[in-house]
Amino acid sequence: MSNITVAIPKGRLGEQSIELFKSIGVGKKINTKSRKLIFKDEKNNIIFILLKNSDVITYVENGVADIGIAGRDMIMEKEADIYQLHNLNLGKCKMSIAGIKGQEVFKKDMILRVATKFPKISKNYFGKKGQKIKLIKLNGSIELAPLVGLSDVIVDLVETGNTLKANGLEILEDMYKINAQIISNKISYKFKRKRIKEIIGKIKEIEEEKYD
Amino acid sequence: MKFLRIQDEIEFSEKRYKLKRDIENLLLSKDYKNIEPSIFEDYEEFISVNKRVEKNTTVKVLNGNGKISILRPDVTTNLIRNFASKWEENLKLKLFYYSKIFKNSKLGTKEVRQMGIEYLGEKEIKADVEVINLALTVLSKYRENYILEMGSSDFLNGLLREFYFSEDEYKKIIELIYRKNSDDLKIYVSQFGRIEAAETLKNILEVQGSYKEVKSIIKNMYLNKQMKKGIEELGIINNYLEKTGLADWIQYDLSMIAEFGYYAGVIFKGYFSDSNREIIKGGRYDSLTQEFGDRIPAIGFSIELDELLKVLYRKGEI
């Protein structure tokens, strides 16, 4: 039986996904405290690789990982040619537009300056609304941008809203609901469909138990 | 680190030539005749026939008379336009070509080498079986572990016709199906009513496997003649292919979506387990011929020669 390679993001979503895999009886040996990046579950013929969040999709799209766990935000941003096989109840948050609280930023005739980690999503979203924007691509601390005058608004993930609040920002508009998904390489899915479906089937069972 | 030398480049080119000759010989032995399609397409015409093609991926050229042409993004449209307008009854043509197609990507304009065949004028099932058999022969020539995936655009289009989608809704549905995003599809489809059709559409991503498996899932879930025709055709083709012993390598997927909108009838794609791209893609496209003249039975496929070469070269098989 050939191996299935599973790409897991590091960080909290990764921890939760590993827990999920362990609950269906695979990947028992994964230990995120160690510095190892590859864990083999020889009994079940599954290899787990731990990656930076944004690289999961790249690995899956290129077929070095068969399936992976990725946030919908990244999937939308990368526009990767992959299958989105299952919605997980993990990594839930929303993507929103936020600006300085109480400040009028929406001057329709002006070019709106948007700071974000998600330039493609932002471009498409504002494009559909007919709003001209200037994109400012940042890699972190997005909330800072409007405060120091780098941008008018930000497009970012919002979970509790606490970070926004702490920085005097407020949500102007919610764009998308975000959650994690099980993604698959397209060709892997053709050759290993039964096994991939079996794994997802078991995960669904666990999810239903939790739900009940 | 060693970089590419002139010597290597020429060796590689030689290998590509050899591979091309190999396949050409196979096609010649099956009575296919070589043709050379034109490199230019009329932009407006191409877009109106091929609605699913992303407009910005086409490579545009400004003509002397101010009209926009594109460098052919696919060979079939080009070829059919040429033949359909002057078709003679009872003509049967088996053609093959070796040529480049052009597309724009993030990294610039790409040239992709394609070899392909078209079988025009022969009755549907007979040509379907012969062409699919040929695709299987090409795939099995180079790999033991391959898959030919087959679907029916009649079945899927027939199902989608049960709804009254706006263009945006239709695009969204196709995208969800294409990405096998069944959870989102189920939620999205629910808003359109049409309970019976919606149930089938929600489960379309489950309809995969051998013909037997697919048939047992579908049972008699036809909502109209077009869907019935689609699945029955696959059944007849499968019967023939079983006799050749190659049917084991075929997987059916009734949610399969073709890149070009002109396919109507059986569609198929061929994969190797050690390649991350399609090696073969094709299908029946009688409706395309109608755009340019009479309706002619037409089926064909193309082989991604660059990808095939890469896979074989990587393992030192060529």
C-alpha cells in the first residue's frame, strides 16, 4: 500500500488538526515539541509533514503532499489548483475590513488605501464593488497601518475582535466566513481516492459525535 | 553546481524529437494523417465559442487592420473552423498534429507543445471507442500505473439545465464542482429549490469509481433525456472497452468538467501517478463543428508532450 502524505500547518490550527488525526487513530507519534518536521505512521502508511501555514497549499498543489489542512483565507489568496474536500470545524474566524473607530474613511471619489496580508482577495473584493484601491502588502501587525497613516483601512482575519479594539479600530464590513479545509492534490486524489475518502470519512464520524 | 550546457540542450531536444517520432509512428500505424493548423485565431470568435477560457490567458496580437487575433490557445477550434465550413457528406477523417499552443501566465507567455488527434465524421460510439482505446494505448505505452478518467458533459450539463442559474451562479457552481468542494456545494445549491435536481447535484461529487460503482450510485436518477443519454453512452463505451482488457484503468467521474466549453458527450483525461499534470485530455465536441458549419461527429484528444517528456526524462527512460 502506498503512503499518504499529509501536510500540517504549524501553530494552533496544526495542533488542533493533529489532535483530530490522533482521535481517528493515526499520527500517534507526532510530537510538535520536538524539532522534527517529518513523522511516519508506519502502521497506517501515513506520513505527516509540518510546514509553515502558507506553504501547505504549495506542497499540496505540487503533489509532494497528497492532502493537507489549510485555512480558506490562504486557499482563496493563492487561487491554487487543488481540491477542497471537506470543511473542518477548525480555524473559524472571519475576514473583515476595519478602520479607525468613528473616522469616516470612505470617500468614494478617492483611492482607498488598503493594507493587508491578502492582496488578491482584497483586489477582487473591492474590484467587484467598483472601489478603486491602492494595495499595501504587509506581512504582520496589519492593525498598525491605519494608526500610523500608512493606509485608510485594513483587510484582515478577525477572531474575537480584541486586537482591533485594543488598537482603536472597528469592523466596517465583514467579507467572508473563514474556516479550515482538508485540501487534496488533484492527481493524488485520482490515484489514492479510496484512502483519502476513508480518512475524511473517519474525521466526519468524529465530528458528528462531537456535534451530537 | 553544474548548469545547462549547449550539449545538454541538444541532447534534450533530440530526446523530444525521438518521443515525438515514437508517438507519430503509432498514430501513422492507425491511419491518422498529419496536418498543420494555423497559428492565429480571431479573438472575438474564439471567446464567443469558448466561454470558460479565461480571457487574460490568451496571447493577443494586433493585426495590420486593427483587429485582435490570438495565438491559438488550443488546436481543435482552429482545425474545426477550417474543415467544418467545407465539409462533404460521408467524409471520414483521422487527423493528427504536432504544434504549440500559447497562453499567458503570471510568469509570462508560455509555449506548450501538444500532439493531438481528431476523428471526424465517424458514428459516435464507434469513434468514441476507437479514440479512447488509442488514448489508453498511448498511456499504457509509457506507464503501468495510469488512470484514464472519463465523464460525460451531457450528464452534467443536463443536470445543470434543470436549474435557472444566472451567469455568476453558474460560474460559482462550476467552480465548486471543479474543486470538489462538496460541503460548500451542498450549502450553495440549497437556495435554488428544485429539490429533486438539487439532491442529485449535491451528490454529484460522490459519483466516482468503476462503471459498475457509478451506475449503482446513479441508479435511475435521470431527470431528463440528456442525462440519460450521457450515462448510457458511457455504459456502451465501457462494454466495448471491457473486451479490450484496458477497462481496469478507467475511472468514471460524472462531476468531471472540461476546460473548453465545446465538449458535449464523453470527456476524458489521462494521468500518470508520477506526474502532477494531465498527460492526455479530450472528448467529443460535435457542437463545436456546428458553430462553423454542419454538425459533424467529432472526437479527439491532445497529449501534453512536454509533460510526458519531463516524466520520462526524469527517470532516465528516454
